[in-house]
Amino acid sequence: MSMFSKTKAVIWPKAQSTEIYLDKAENNIFSVDVNLLHPCTSTELQSLNTLLKDNGISECTILIPDDVVYTKSFIYDSEIKEIDKNEVIGLANSFITFKIDPESIDYKLVPSSGKTIIQSHIFEREKMAILESNLKFLGLKSFSFESVSGSIAKVISQKYNGEYFLIYALGGGEYTLLLAKGDSVYLTSPLKGKELEVQKLINYSKLYFPSITSKFYVPSDLQADIKSTLELDKTPFNQSNLATELKKPANLPLPVLGVLISKESSPVIINVIDTSLTTKNMDNKKNILPFIAVFVVTAAIASIIIYLVISKNNSAVVDTPLVDAGTPTESATAPTTAPSPTVAEISKALKLQVLNATEINGQAAVLKEKLTALGFTSVTVGNSKDKLTANAIKIKATDKTSSAYFADQLAGFFDATVSSDLAATSTYDVVFYIGTKLDSASTGTVAPTTVATKSATTVTPTP
């Protein structure tokens, strides 16, 4: 391993403990009797804090259980390109037991044979806030979040890209059933007991895909019976064997493997700060170190020679006056005007949300047109639950440098108060609140089309 690389770490909060996994061959699993999803005192967290420091862990990925982030999908019986977030929340409210925070729900629209699938991820805001508070005490330099089911799907997608169900054992007779295609999860549901009733969940698969999904990945040591009226195509999997195939320690569980093999440094669900470097990048640095050393030495020698030459020339200039000191002359060079400051470009991959806080229909779509014209590719629109009389922009603290960009690019069209107090766990990087009427003509685009409001088919899996 390169002397510059850091061991990848994964923290998995569970009901009675917190488990830490390291991407190395030995001494790679630790367990501490503390639940990070419940409020903890500094004394309760001290043992975990010490463990992280002793192992040099300052950056990590946090695995979020599927009873904290719910993955559900709904069906529109026609193709749509937009949907109001409040409508998605209304669909989700029918099976979520907690109040849904608009900033804690993420969704995307997937066209499917004349229909539209609404894939949503819904976070239990209260538990996420507690988790974040506990993590801050641990003094981590950076951390990111990933769902257990999403990480499992990353492993399976290495072997199979079609539609499938997978049963994952959580221990104590509890399981998670996920429906996915490749690494994209459409549905998760808890299962419990020695007889797992899955037929109703199987029936839901025909809503998302052309036919019912019968392929099942099951643990090779599954202790429960799968109850279904359909003949299932069962494919046993063994976590140790999968780990060996992926050239990872054989004792690492499936969700942890998914984090470690991820090709991207950014997590799928929520980004916080992730400055970790991949092993490949580190090895490249190791390979070019000799060239860098030669370049530095050569540059240093050249700098000394140039300095000596310039110093000699400067001395000659000082000893030879160019004009009569008694005769003032005007400079032949015209004074230059300082260039106007320019605002630096920012990443166009930021996730933006536009909320209409007025009584005027279509305002969010107008601002979306403007942001899209600036090059942003992820802009979601919706209605604010609160009505405002002034515009506002909320930005995550990690992206606060983008405030100058938006103030400059939207000046005269969307003048707003900018703050960097958007929650770190928010699905979006920037949220725009429209409180005043916007001029659609100034966007330079045609008037936006009306958002489709056709009733959706609610898919409500039963536990």
C-alpha cells in the first residue's frame, strides 16, 4: 500500500452496537456497545472516539439501515417529466409512520413503457439529526452516507444487471427484502420470522418491469422458508465468496463490500464532505514521485541562476540615470484600469431545488429555466409549505462559496437573501425560495409547460 493511502473505513450503526470495518486483511472489524441512532452522552461516545483515533480513522462512510431511509417507488400510468414534491410526499404518507421532512426526501423519474416510475428515498429526519450530532462529537474530518440496500445492489450489479429480489439477513430472524435492477433499488421491505411471505411483494414487480420478477438472491445459509405461489429462480450467495472474488477480506459483510468497491468517492444518497483518494490515484502519485523530484531540483537551480542574472542587471540600471533629475517628465505608459472582478465558475453538478412560495403558478418552472440555461443539470421544482414575500437562497456550508456566483448570475432577475445554513443532511446542495413575481421573458426561453398532476398508482408494500 502506498505511504500516502488511507485505510478505507465503514461505520454501521445498529440497534445495540456500532460496528467499524476497515479495508485491510487483519484486525479489520470492531464493535462498540453504543447506538449512534439514539442520543448519546460524551461519556458513552468516548470508547468509540478512542477507537477511531487509535486506528487513524478521520474519514469514513456511514451505512444507513433501511428502517431509517425508506426506498419506495410509485407508478404514473403516463409519461411525465416533472412532479411536485408535495405530491410525492402525499403518496409516501400512506405508508410512512413519521412526518416527512420535505428536505429529507429524494426522488427521480424513470420512464418505463409509457409509464413513469417515481423512485423515492425517504429519510427519518429525527434519527438522521441524532446520528449527525453523535458523529460531530467523534471529530471525523469528513463522512458520507450510504443506504444498506443501495450498497448491496452495487455488489450484485458486478455480476448481474437484470431485475431481481434479494433477501439479506440482519440477524435475530430479521431480514431486508430489496427489489432492484442492477445497482438501482426500487423497493425495500422488512421481513421477519421463519416463514417469509413474499408473494405480494413479487406481484409489485410487474408494475415496474415488463413481467413479474422471479429471480431471487438468497443467503446460502438462509434459516427461513420463502413462501410464494410462484416458482422462484433462487440463486444462493455467500458473502465470504463474494468478498474473495472482489479481492477484499473474506470476513466483510455484503453492504460493506458495496461501499469499498464503489468507483465514485461520492455517496449515492447524501453527500457531506468526501475528500478520500482512491488507491489507484495514490499509486499513480507513487509512480511519478521520481519525476517530480527531478523537476523540483532542476527548477531550484534554474531559479538561482535567474536570480543572479536579474540582480546584476538591476545594479547596472541603478548606476546609469536615464533622465535629468531636475527635469520632471510624464510617463510614456498610459495608466491602466484595474480589471473588473469576475465570479468564479462553480460545479454544474450541484443538486438544486426551486420552491415556489408565492400564490403565482409556474414561478418555480421560470427559475428552473434560468438555472438550466446556466448549465445546471439537476434542478427539481416544487411548492413551499410557507408563503414568503421575499426571495431567499439556502446553501450548504460546504458549498457556501457558490453564493457569490448565484448573486452575480441572478442579479436583477432573482435578487435574494443568501444564507449557508442549509442542513448538511439535505438532499439538495442549494434551495431557492421564490417570494416575488419573476419575469419569464428575462429567461430568454419559452414559457414552461404545466407540471403533470395525473393521479399516481400508490405501491404500498405490506411488512
